[in-house]
Amino acid sequence: MEHQLETIGRNMFAIFGVMALCGAAFMVASKSAVHSVLGFLFAMLCVAGCFLSLDAEFLGMAQILVYAGGIVVLFLFVVMLVELSKFKEKGVFQLQTRSAVIAVIVGGVAFLAAFRNLLFGTASPEALVLRPELAQGLAVAQQNAQAVSRGLFSDFLLPFEILSVILLVALVGAVVLAKTERV
Amino acid sequence: MPIQAIPMTLTQTLVMGLLQIVVVLIAVFIMVPLLTFAERKVIGYIQVRLGATRLAGGHVGITGPMNRIMWSMGKVPMLSIVRGLPIFIADALKLITKEDIIPAKADRGVFTLAPIISVMAAFGVFAAVAYYPGVMFYLPKGFPIVGGLPFQGFITDVNVGLLFILGLASVGVYGIVLGAWASNSKYPLLGGLRSAAQIVSYEVPLTLSLLVPVLLAGSLNFKEMSILLATGKGLHPLAIIPLFIGFFVYLTCGFAETNRVPFDLPEAETELVAGFHTEYSGMKFGFFYLAEYANMIVVSALATAFFLGGHYLLPFGLQRFIPETVPFLGQPSFIFFLGKVCFILFVFLWVRATLPRYRYDQLMDVAWKYLLPLTLVNLFIAALIRFAF
């Protein structure tokens, strides 16, 4: 049964990954903004599925809660408020199509060149850990909610707090920008 | 109650899961129409009228002779509760057989997708809800494939069950918003925008109020949390204070999340015709209806499990004062869970019959100015009780 579940999990990861890519492609290609948001939502849910098939249930649920439940709803809210139907008739890829295609090809080749070994080489026997002396603590955690919270709130507390301050700065900046525009 | 880990093959696990899903779905499909019937009757009695009585109360039919005798004696037939009951079958038949209209200018795909998302989110949540954290009964030996195996009171035992529930519930808002947008009409759009703002706002205090039981239980697993909070073992006696406050905050936010009165602004009839589902008819409307009532049941189940002591008799962890040796009252039972769920569902109807609707600015004030600070203070108290005492 364990073996079967492992195989199923690996296959599920592939299925969810392909589905996420399809959602992302739909998001880029669709002409209506609301359809784009739907594609994005689908991609996000599939990424959550990828996390779940990798036994990272906490991350998967956080993905659904934060992206599907929060961020995409706000996207949809804004898209519904701003009437975009005027732009519907224009072509999808009307802006800088050629340079965009070139950039994507160059980026893809560079990515493959850099991560060739990572993608197609043999996997390392042990997981890569940022600070090996803390790995013991993570191994003790029984569930990955515990592991994540241990990482965030004890081992890497300072970087975590600094990150949240950076987000706060972005928030304040957004408020300031919006205010000056209105006056 | 220890759960025996009987090894099951993959087929058995899948069949067992399917069986449990079917049972839960049937239970929900029975509870929802009964709830609509109860809604008519309860509101009727609160407003000093009889509610639905007429369907089986005519002078013809099976109950006709009895009714004729009752009326001739100058009395209202006393079985009026039973006599209105067939109305829920009529309701369901009406929804199924009604013409399914899609407006000409609507976005057909999204218009169809919206009720599906609503129902899927509402029903998917039941996967992680534990009605009884243990084995309810053992299937008879003769049962094909899964004979003799325990039938547990939950479909899956998710490590992060509470997050699963909150996540899926937050996906449910898409049904309303997309349905509103796809209708391509003014009133639904306004209803949808209101709904998005309302649900996103109330999700914040809702989640924070649920953090109190999470903090006190030290787990995100639905089953573990409900057992620990119900028996009250390891809880500080003062933990009743944050649980008590949290319960009322959670229930308030639950009303808002399910779009019930007094927070039913997305479908405020007086201003918005029928809000987000104005353009819907037939079973597509029925799906929204189903999702709303299923959500009510989920909110009640969560409130029961985390605040009202779940499958034990006394709420807020007071159960510890009844020793486990007391028969029935000291023992866990599914009946207690069901009774409490029904009581909270009754509160939903009670509030609907009593309170008027909030104004929109009042609605937002309640969420951001009162409930949010209250939940934060409550969370602080809970943390203090958990770690300082």
C-alpha cells in the first residue's frame, strides 16, 4: 500500500503540474480579464495540489488560503470594477510580441543550461539544508505545520520579521502613491 | 476511544472513503430540505402564524377525512407540523423541473461554472469535518469488500484539517462573485461586489476567532482538536473565557460568511432584486441555495466541535466536571453532536426571524472596528492563559 501510494503521489504531482501549466497558458491566452483571473485561480489550486502530492500539506493549504482565498479574490474584485471590455477586440499579444518571444526563448535556454544537472542529473541522497545545525530540530517535528512554524518562528525569526517589515513598507508605499494621485 | 489501526488495502480504503462520502452526502441532502421546511415553520411560529400548513391540509387526499373532521370541530388540525412537511418535496421538484434560463448576454461558461464552484466548495468542506472522532460502528461481516471494517465518524483525518476547511470555504466566494459577473446585469454585479467585500472582510475575524481553539488545543487536526476541547483535559479552567467570547465572534462571522440575515446584503431584496442570483433559475439557482444551506451546516458543525464541546454533553470544556463513569451523560455520543448542530441551525432561523438587516457601512464597521480588535484581544487572552498559567 505504501508503495502504491508513493507511485500515485508521483503521478499526481505530474498531473497537477501539467494542469497548472494549462491554467497559466489559459490565463495568458484568454481575451477576457475575468477568464484570465479564472485561469490564474486554477493554476494556483493546481500548485496547491502539487504541494499536497509532495506531502507538504501545510504549504498546500496555505497556498489555497492565501492565493485562492485572498489574492485572486482581490484581483477579481478589481477586474470586475474596472471595465476592460473596451480592450477585448484587440489582439492578445499585440504588444512587443517579437521581443517577448525572443526573451522567453533566451530565458528558457539560460534556465536549462543553469539547471541542467538539477533537472536531469541524479538526486542528492540528502536534502539540502541551509543551516545543517538546525536540521535536527526540523527532523524532530512530526508534522510539517510544526516544521514550518519552527523554521519561521524560532530558527529564522529575524529574517522572517524583516521580510514582514519589507511588506509593510510596500503597503505604506502603495497607500502614499494612491493618496498623491487622488489629490 | 482508541482507533484500531486495522490494515486496509488500497481498494478497501477507496471503497470505504466512497461509502463515507455517500453517507455524508445523503445526510446533507436530507438535512437541507428539512432545514428549508424548518425555516418556514420556525419563522412562522415566531411571527405568530402557522407557517406552511396547506400542502397536506386540504379536504381531499390521504389526510383529507381527518382534516375535515378537525375543521368541522372548529379547530386547526393539530398535526400542522407534519401536514406542511411535504412542501419540501414540492420545493425540490419545483427546482428540478423549472426551466433553466441563461441570459442572452451572459458569459455562458462562467455562468454555468459559478454554481458548480459554490456547491463543490460547500460540499468539499465536509471531507475534513469529524462528526464523531472515532469508530461509529463496525460494518457487518457480509458487506462486500469492506465487511467487518470500522466505519469512522469522519471521511479523512487531515493533519491540517482546519486550514483545509477555511481554504475551501474561501474558494466558495468565487461562486457568488463569478455568478454575479457572468450574469452581465446590474443588480447581480452589485450583489457580487458587496459579497466579495463582505466575505473577505469577515474571513479575517472568523479565522482569528478559530485561532483560539487552535492555540488552546495546540493542533490543526479537526479530530484531535474536537476531542481535546470537548473533554477539557489539559485545558486551564480559565480557558472558558476566550472560548466563550470566541464562540460568539465565530457565530457572528459565520452568519456573514453564509450570507444569512442580518448580513444578507448580497441578496438584499429591497435594493438588489435577488442580488447575485437574480438571473439564475432552475437547478442552477438550486445549487446556490444548496450551497448556502450546506455552508450553514458546516458553520454549525465547526462551532459545535470547537466551542460547544462536540460529541460530549457540556460546552466550553466543562465536560471535565462529569466523570467518564457516568452512563450516557459522561460518554461521547453522536446524538450530542447532532443536537448541538440542530440547535445552532435553529439559532440561524431565530436570528433571521428577529433581526433586521444591517446597512452596508454598519456591516463593514462591525467587522473592522469591533470584531477584529475583539478577536485580537481574545487571542491575546487565550495565549496568556495557555502559556502564562
